[in-house]
Amino acid sequence: MAQFIEMLTYDFMQRSLLAAATVGAVCSVIGVFVVLRGLAFVGAGTAHAAFAGVALAYLVGLPPLPLAIIFGLATVWVTGVMEEQGRMKLDVSIGILYTATMALAILFIGLMKGYNAEVYGYLFGSVLSVTPDELRVILVLSMVVLGVLLTFSKELYFIAFDQEMAEASGVPARRIFYLLLTLVALTVVVSLKTVGAILVFAMILIPASTAYQLTHSLSHMTAYAVVIGVACAVGGVLLSYIWDLPSGPAIVLLATTIFFLSVLLSPKRRRVQTA
Amino acid sequence: MAKTIIRFDHATFGFSDVIALQDISLEITEGEFVGVIGPNGSGKTTLCRAVLGLMPPLGGSLQIFDCACEELRCHHRARIGYLPQKGVLDKNFPITVLETVMMGRYGALGLFNRPSKRDRDIALEALSHVGMEDRRNTALGHLSGGQQQRVFIARALAQQPDVLLLDEPTTGIDITTQHSVLDLIRHLHRDLKLTILLITHDINMIRSSVDRLVLLKTRLYAAGPPEEVLRPDVLRQVYGKDLVITERDLIIVEDYHHHH
């Protein structure tokens, strides 16, 4: 116990816990809309694109964040246009973008001279090494994303449920859809440093899908998702410190465990069995 | 003299290479109950999208509430309550009945405004009109098809519309429920003084309820009281061989082949 209290007094530990909790919250709220609107793979595609932005930034010596945002936004917007035009199935177009941006990232890394540990930090996540500056960026961007989500929550819920109906009843549904895509990209970028490009996808999907198992109400789903997301992020950081595990996988595997528990214990599942 | 609220004037709709509706001229006046009929692919759903302002005409014009449909402002759209064709609802989608009906308020509220007690009251009143107020906290996915249809009608009513636009409201639900949904629509027409635009392929179901029938097959073939439209010579132009007239003068078209 004393050791636990001592751990919480370290500056770096406080920073990582705050960063993890913030990322856990923002990922789980955006995740609700991603899961309900069926945009799961957009998150994955965006994460790899943002990582390609980071790799390019290190290659040419620019700050990684702006390039990650540009790459992320470009990917989600292209995806959005593809979905609207419906020329190709969405899973196909995202699959192509996803691997193409990953190829770009590998290309950029290959062009670098020598091994760059920082780049790999963005790939796998390293929340225990979050600097005060990075924490500030995470906090500000997360507040922006959460603020916009809260402001437009009723429209976002509506397009997640039925976008055509939303449009027909006077909601500017297309613009709200692109807003959602933009927020997904920003969320991915915010989370890159904490959980990494490969695992951020899980942080967006798992808390929301877990909450999905547990309730029949939209508002409850969001509340449950946030609690699960923050708890898993904080719990994962603590576990990674105590057992000296990499932080990203610790967070994601903890969340995955809770997800499978929720599937087993879901009241929806029980209903089906008794029906 | 009742006011004209929807006016098609030689309007043509479609995409550049496919014409879905051609040269439609039609006026719908306040308080009318109009049934739109026609075979599959006759442009019924296009008519629906056009009235909702989702599809501007390629030629001619469409005026809704004194406003060209391509310029329909969002608060105008809220004045048309819309029941889309019954799609497949994900039974596990986490949404309650009241949350569904509240969505009907969102368009009218506009961006940045949060739903208030008043909006909740309007939603509850809409639910009571369709007889579902006791189920307000039930999961939408737990309801039967007919009950879901009632909830979606309540969502349209929560917009406090002048016009109710119903796309195949009785398709995909059992026959008893079909009649109760149609009774409900008649009640809304009579008691709430709503203008009803009902799109269906089921002529027999609605023939005794409507003031006017509109017969479509890309072009407008007839528009008038049911006894004028439901004549063999008129219907045959659209349905051709699919038209079957039984001894009791019931007209069974198209579906006859699919179901028998």
C-alpha cells in the first residue's frame, strides 16, 4: 500500500494517469458514435494514416502532431466521400487506404538513418513517458473534442441511429457526419502517444461495445462507456507500472477482458436465451 | 378554399442518366388524404424524397409551403413528418422508445439548442396519440414490428408537422396490425387535421380511406377520387397484364404473382 501511495507521488506517474484517463474518456465517448454509426474500420485506417504523418515528421524534422492531424483528416474525409458516393464498398476502400498509409509509414521509417525509438513510441504507445508539453496538448485537444461532441450530441445520436431520417427531419446530417469523421481523426491523434497507432482502435471500440452489451438506452450507453474507458485506461497504467508491462497492451488487454465479461453477462444475451 | 401546400409543376426527377419521375404536375391541398400508388420502380419513393427536399427537380418546379424544394430550410423540413419504409432494425441498438421519439424534436430545435421539458412533453403527447405512452422506457428493439411502426409515427408527430408523409407504412407487418396502423393514420388525419401523403402498393388497403389517389409510373397517369382512378381502363395503362379483377370487383395487382 505504501508503495502504491509512493508511486502516485511521482510526477511522471501523475502525468501518465491523467493522460490515460483523458484519452480513455475521449476515446470512449467518440467510440459510442463510431460503434453505432458503423465506422469501426475508419478508426483503424485513421490511426495508421496518422502514424504515417508522425513518421514523415520525424523523417523531415517537423513537429509530429500537425502532420499526424493532416494525414488523419485527409484519410477520414476521403473515406467519407467514398461512403457517400458508394462507388465501392466501404470496407474495401478503407482496407486499401489502411494498408497504403501503413506502407507510407514503413517507407518513411525505412528512409530514416538508424533506429528512432520515439517513432516506435507512437506505434506501440508509451504513456509512462508523456512529457508535460504532450500532456497539455492531450488535455486541450480532448477538451475541444469532448466540447464539440457535447454540443452536437443530439444530432450525432440521430445520424448514428438513422442518417437519412435525420436529414429528412431537418438536421444537417451530412455536415454532422463529416464533423464526426473529423472528431474521430482528432481523437486518434490525441491518443497516439498514449496507446499507440496499433492499439488506439481498441480504445475507441472496446468501452463503447462493452457498454452496448449492458443497456438499452443511448444516454446510459454513453455514461457506461466513459466509466469503462477511464477505468481501463487508469487500471492499465497502474498494472503496467506494478508488473513492468508495456502500457498500451496493458490498457487494451484489460479492456478486452472486461468486454468479454460483458458479453457473458449481458442482459441482452440473457433475454435471447430465455426468449 | 383550402390552401395548396405542395405543388409539382411539370417537375422531372432523377439522376442525370435515369429519369425516375417525368413531367409531374400535381397539387396537394391542406387537410387532404392522398394515396400514391403505382408498381414497383414507378417513382413512388422518389416522390417521397422530392417532397422531403432531398432531391431537387431536374426540370420544372416543386413548391412546398411557398418555398422551392431545393431551398427548403431546415425548419421547413421539420413541418413534414416522415415515416420511412420499414427497414431492418438492429434489435440490439440501445435506444428507448422515448429516446426515439425525442429525435423528432431535434430538427425543429435546430443546432445548439438542447431539448427542454417542453420537448419532452411534446414527445410524450405524440406517444399518447399512437397509444404507446406506457412503453416509453422500453427498448425499441423489444417491440413488435407494428409497435415499432407506431413509435416511428410518434417520432414524425413529435416534429409537430403539417404534413405526414408515409412510405409503405403497412408493408412488412401482419394483416391485423396493418389495419390498426391504418386506423391510426385515419385518426391522425381526422383529429389532428394533418395532410396525409401515403405511398403504398396496397390499393385495396387504402381505397376506402383516401380522398384522392395518385397513380404513378414514371409519369402521372391519374389523380382523383378512388372511383375515378380505380377503373380497369385507367389501371391497365400502368399495370398491364398484372391487373386482375375478381368477381367482387376487387383489384389485385402485381403482388398477385409474387404471393400466389
